[in-house]
Amino acid sequence: MQFFQKEIRLKPHSRGFHLITNDILNAIPEVQQINVGLLQVFIKHTSASLTINENADPTVRQDFESHINKMVPENQPYYRHTFEGADDMPAHIKASLMGASVQIPITNGALNLGIWQGIYLCEHRDRASGRTIIISAFGN
């Protein structure tokens, strides 16, 4: 069994859903040494999240952003955590709904994603700095 782990800082992204699959793969080329295993990607933040979805049509990412903003709107009178801006509390809720990690099978040295799947950074803040990601790969 082999274990590899990297911590990387992604460049700042605008609010929205962004494909980061290549950033992940570029950061941990050791995936190629694993025949059967798992890749776990974890984000160390409470106002951004990760998910896996369509990697081909960018309108999917736009629709995700539109829909989640309707599900979790800003400026609600019941929000108490507001001192960091109108987008902050909704960002925490969105991050909890979407999740802080994803796991992907590794098969024959490559991520075993579906043909149309990619890893998304879900940036829920209007003005976020870069995000820190922990990438762990393990297997035989």
C-alpha cells in the first residue's frame, strides 16, 4: 500500500463553480503509481465546497450557481452571523450542503471518473482568497 498527500493553495476564483480536476492531478502525479486505490480531496474552509459533476458544458456550472443562490438567498432577516458580509452566512450553509470532500477511485494510475465528470471548487464568497486543498492518494 502506498500513501501520498499534498497540500496546495488554489488561486483565487470568483464566486461560482469552477473545474479544478487538472489542478488536482498536476499537484499529485503520484496517482500514476497506483493501480487500485482512492483519491480524497478535502477543502480546509467553511465558505467553499467541493463536488463532482459535468465537465463539458459550462452552462451546468452557471445553472448550479443560479440554483443554489435561490435555495440559500442572501440578506435573510433571520441570519445572525452577518458581520463578514451578506454573502458569508449563505456561504457557510452552501458549503455544508455541498460538502468539504470528494472521493474518486483510482484505476490503473488514473482517476476513474465518468467521461463527463470533473471536480468542482464551489466558491460561495464574492471576494475569496485562494483556497487550501488537501489531496490524499492511496492504494496498491
